[in-house]
Amino acid sequence: MANTEPEAPPSLYEAREPIFPRRVSGKFRNLKWAIMIVTLGIYYITPWIRWDRGPSLPDQAVLIDLANRRFFFFWIEIWPHEFYFIAGLLVMAGLGLFLFTSALGRVWCGYACPQTVWTDLYILVERWIEGDRNARLRLHRQKKLDFRKARLRVTKWVSWFLIGLATGGAWVFYFADAPTLARDLFTLDAHPVAYITVLVLTLTTFLFGGFAREQICIYACPWPRIQAAMLDEDSLVVGYREWRGEPRGKHRKGEGAEELGDCIDCMACVNVCPMGIDIRDGQQLECITCALCIDACDDVMERIGKPRGLIDYMALTDETRERAGHPPKPVWQHVFRPRTILYTVLWALVGVGLIVALFVRSDIGLTVAPVRNPTYVTMSDGAIRNTYDVRLRNKHGEERMFNLAVKGDPSLRLQIEGTPYSAVPVPADSTLQQRVYVTAPARSGPAMSERVDIRIWVEDNANGDRVYKDTIFNGKGN
């Protein structure tokens, strides 16, 4: 009797197959090691660099001081009203990403992305503990959990967790004095937010670098989708010279061997790929252009006596030229072309603009807010008085005396609340909110007008620096 049971519908989900990249050596692998050491060194060491700013400011070289709403970077101090510097740096980072992608593909993803750097570090630890690719594969396929497998797994996970803990710990040191916070963390005196932040970053680093790995790049990161708009036919990406490598074949001495291409189908390029792809299948979303497959293939080509470069950085225009028998373009022609030059010019203009703004900014500041309720007050002698809330900013390391003045009509007089004087001391490296009165005599032009444009000036008595803000004086009108 025929089986009438309906067939189960095909699954739309494919379980993840863990990737165990093989160790490889070569110029690109060495470059990745160097970048990993530099970037991790900067990340872990920077919060501990000291920088003397005087008695009233923190002596940490790089500090995001959320409590006082300021950012310190060595000799540069960014105040809340100067957030445009941060916005400019973000614009430069975006333009830089566009520039490098249009010239060299996903070079950021392959070498400097935090997910790539920490995943490389985790794979390195995994290789030290469990062995290279074949040993890790055997351990993974071993169904029985014996003492050796348990010991290796626990050792690896504890090492990963400690790396994640150091990562989360280093991050919080950017937001408070590092030595003080480190002591508070160990003595359990730190704020709960610090412990929560360290725990969250520890767990995310542990999971992303140890288990998710390439899935973060494929599914969570939007850049693989965006990069398609950044690449063109002259962008250098990792590619396979199919016209030279095909048809593939392992046997080099049998009949028909002379018809085979250079690729011996050794799978070395696949075995070293941290994304688990076969670059010989063409460009793929998963490829982060880390170039480890180039190192692996060049090593094989050298051993079998074939020219290096079967897998290499190349552009689509190079493929067309090489298939026609012409040499590829020089690298500089791919890098220096109108698109990349435009990105470079825009990037440089933003950078120059930020530098100019940094050097021309004043060490004193002023904001003026007219009090609207009431818009003016009529005094007993008929004079008209307006009230303003003035915020004075002193970026110097010592207290400064600021003198205020009003310009716009000779009859106007300025007075600071609580004193008959027009000068006020502003504490070092802080802001001071001060109420100010501007008075117009009865029947004067400003008093009889509906509104008059005025300018409030502030002068630093110590060095003569001056800044101003334009505002209005409200009169009673005709």
C-alpha cells in the first residue's frame, strides 16, 4: 500500500555551522596582527594616560565627563555648546568610511572593526587552548563530554570572559577618573551603573566574539548592504582569477593535466576564511576583504611552483583587461580617481574647518535670554527696565572678573542684580547664571519705542577678550 502521508514542507531555516578558521601566515595576516595590537593597545591604555590641566580640572588625558557635560582629549576641552566638534568628527568618520570603501572595499570590516578585532583575539585564544582547525573540528564533533573536552571548554570560556571583563572595564574608565574608579570597582564602592555597564559589555563581547562571530557581520551589521552603493568597477576587492584557475583539478601528472588551471582545489582559501565562504564563487555579502585567503593561496601557489596572485586584490576593470590579455591597472589608478579624490577633499575640508574653529574659539562665552514675563517694568520715575538672564562662561583655570556693557543707545544703562556695578567674578572653568537689568530713562528713544536692537558685551578684565550677543529691548511704545 502506498504511503499517503503528506511530505513535510522544506525548512526555511538552516542551522548555523560553526566555523573553525585554520591558522595562516603572510603579509595580510601580519598586518591584521599589527592592527589588532595597536587598536587594542589604544583602547585599553588610553584611560590611564595622565594629563595635567591644573587644580580645577581632571588630569585624565581622555575623559567623557558626563557629570559636568564636557569632553577632554589631551589639550582639547569640548563644552556642551561645542557639540558641533563631535558632529564634525562623526562626519569625518563617515566620509573616511566612504573613502576607504570606494578605494579598497570593506577594508574597515576586515582589519579595524571592533567585531573583527575581538573575534580575531577570541579565535587566537581558542587556537592556543584547543589547537588548530583540525583539532577544534574533532573536539566539536566529539559527542561525549569527557574530562578533557570539559577542561578545554571551561578554560576557553573563562579566558573569553576575562577578555570581555577587561573590555567592559576599560570602557567605563573613559567616563570617570580611571584609578579612582578602578579602586571603587574592586572595593564595591562604585555606582551601580558602572557595574551594570561592565556586565553588559562583558556579556556582549563574550557572546559576539566567542559565539556569534560572523553572524554579527552578516545579520546584525547594516554595512554589508550599504557597501554596494559605495563600490564601483574600480574599487579594489578580494577576488579570484577564474580565467587563470579554472578548470580546477588536484591531479597534475595524469592525462589532461595540461588543460587544468592553476587552482588545485585544496580548499586552503575556504579553511582560513573567518566568514566560512568560498571566494572562488565570486563576490559575496559575507566577504569582509580580510585577505587571509590571499595569504593561504599564495602559500600554496609558491609550494607548487605557480605564480602568486591567483586570489588577490583586484577591480572589475582589471578582470576585463586581464581576460583580454592586458596587464591590470597600477594600484594608484584605482585609489586616485575622481570619486576618491572628492571624498578626500570633503574629508579634508571638514577637518580643516574643525581645526580652524578649534583655534579661533574664545575662552569666554555668553548667552542672553530676555525675561518675557513681564516684557518690561515701568519704574517709579517713569524709566523702562528689561530683565535678562545671562549665562557667563569662563574656560580659564582661574577666576576671572567679567565686565558687562550694553550698546545700542547712549541712554541705556546696565546693572547686575544685587549690586550697583556692572562687573561680576566668574569661577574658574565654570559657568555663572546672572540676572541683568537694562534700563532706559523715561521719554528716551528706547523707552518710547516698541523694541530696539541692542548688543550686550562681556569683557575679560584680565586680558581684554570680548564677546557679545545681540538681543532686543522692549519699550512701552507710542
